Amino acid sequence: MASALSTLDWLTLFGHFLLLSLLSIGGAITVVPDMHRVLVEQMGLLNDTQFSASIAIAQASPGPNVLFVAVMGYQAAGLLGAAATLAGIMLPSTTLALAAGRWGHARREWRPVRAFKAGMAPIVIALLLATGWILSAQTPGWRHVLLAVAAAVLVWRTRVHLLVLVAAGALVGALGWV
Amino acid sequence: MQPEPGSLARPDSPKTLFFAFTGLALQGFGGVLTVAQRVICEERRWLTREQFLEVLAVAQVLPGPNVCNLALMVGDRFFGWRGAFAALAGMTAVPLAIVLVLTALYTQFALYPAVAGALKGMGAVAAGLIAGTALRLGSALRYSPLGVPVCVGLGVLAFAAVALLRWPLVWVLLGLGVVACVYAWTRLRAAENARAH
């Protein structure tokens, strides 16, 4: 684990994640290619295995997926690294979200704001479907897709507990069926 | 079923928000959105599905993790910046500690094929959960001023552009998003004019 980061390295790391925060429309996962460029290729803080493991660990762990950024920071430079990358990716976007949320809520009866929400609603739903599609298409094999479709239908039509579905997925996977 | 606006509840303190968001974050493997929708709309009844979709639309269009933006905006709506901070802290604090512990243990776990398989199975379920949430939220489109056929058409185009053609999200939002919002604006204006006469 790299621990001897210079001040300039720390500033580069933190500054880069501050910048990526403002570019991460659709979530932090959309700027993963650029994180790879900086952390692996440019600064050499992580190798490829550590990089992809960061995303897998965060996905298998409870909580928002953005925490993969903290895992990368942790693997690169320990707890302080995790603090630098997570604070960097969160600060600009949360400030903006708070300001925009207030602005929109104060003007919620204003026609352009209502038009924005009504117009974006079907697109937001399509983006969620697309995310599900992209995530399940990453791994080849029809059983994997079948499992994803089954989970989607159960969430849609029933009120089965979500942890039951996740546990079933883990069990089916551990037995080597997907 | 969809709660009536009159039957909505509100959290009684930022502390309630903190624990509610911690609880839902801890149930969210491979993404929190599915649990957030269930807890906020159906268990706690803090927002209707329409309101949830509206907040989510803003959260999606802005940069940053969608569920964190969503937590901030929901918290802010009830208790201002204290609520926003409580909801965001609830969403991230405990899960962050867990994921860092898992990372520290990761090298030992990764050697077992069963663990790799379990990760794969959980990944597939996580993908399905997100798609299932989309289908669930789809019921809110029945009340859209755009009309259901236009909503379906826009949805199909957006899905094709992002999932199949892999166009950059920014261009889909700017292109299709602007068209959809302008059309919604004309429909809302027509509805208001019709009501005025």
C-alpha cells in the first residue's frame, strides 16, 4: 500500500476527484474510465486488479455505490486516501444538488419547472432500465441474465424483501449456477 | 397502492431521517435506489411515487451519485440543511465503515471461488433490482401530462440510446431531455389555457 504521497500527490488526488464530481452526471460510475486513467495509468497508485476489485467490493457491500471511490482511495493511500477521494467526489455535487433542489422546490408551481419534471420522468425511468441492462450485460451467459430478469419481475410485481433476493443471488452464485 | 396525498406522513426529526436512511442504505446491496423507493414511498409514506420520481429526475440530471443527491433533497425538504446533512450522513456513514472493513478483508476472501460466485450472483440481482424499480416507478407515468404513448416513446428512445447505442448520457439528456421538456411545457400550457376558458 502506497503511503509516501507527496503534498502535490495529495492535491492532485483530491483536486481530480473534485473535478470529476462535477462531471459525474448519472453517478460516479460514469467517470470510472477517467479515474482509471489517473489512479492506474498516471499516478500508479493502484493496479488493474485493485481497481476493478474496488468496484466489485462496493457493489457487494450495502450502501450507495459511490463508496467504491472510498475503496479506491483506501487501497491507494489508506484511510486518509479514502477521505480525500470520497470528500472530493461528494463536495461539489452535494452543494450543487442542495442549491438546485431548493431552487426547484421553491418554484415547483412554475410551468418550466413542472415541464422539466414531467418531461424528464419517462427518461429517468428509461435510464434506470438502461443501467440494469448494462450491469447485467457485463457478464456473459444467459443464466446470469435470467437471474437479473427474475429479480426485476419480483421487485416489480411483489413485495418480497429485497435482502431475500440478494441472499438468493449470493447463494445461487456461490453454488456456481450463474 | 399509491397513497393519497392526504395520507402522507413526515419524519418527526432529523434524527429519524438519519436512522431511516442508515436503515435503507444497509438493505441496499448493489445500489440503494430500490430500497429507497420502497421505504420512502411505501413504508414511511414521506413522498408519493410522483414526488419521488420528480426528486429523482433532478437528482439524475445533476452530477453526483443519484441516491446521495436524492437523500440530500428529501432531507432538505423536511428540515432544511440539517435534514439534508442527516439524510446524507445516514446514507453514507455506516456503509462506509462496512465497505472499508470488507476491503481490508478482501484479499483473503477473493481466493475462494464460492465468494467470487456469490459476488457474481449478487451483481445479477442488483441489476435486476434497478430494472424492477424502473418498472415500479413507471406506474406514476399514468398521471403524466405528456400522455402514456409519448412517455413510452421517449422511454424507448432513451433506453436505446443509452443501453444499446451507448451514447454519452450528456447528449441523451441534452437532446431527448430538451425535446421532452419543451413538449411537456406546451402540454401544460394547453391544459392551463383550457382550464382558463
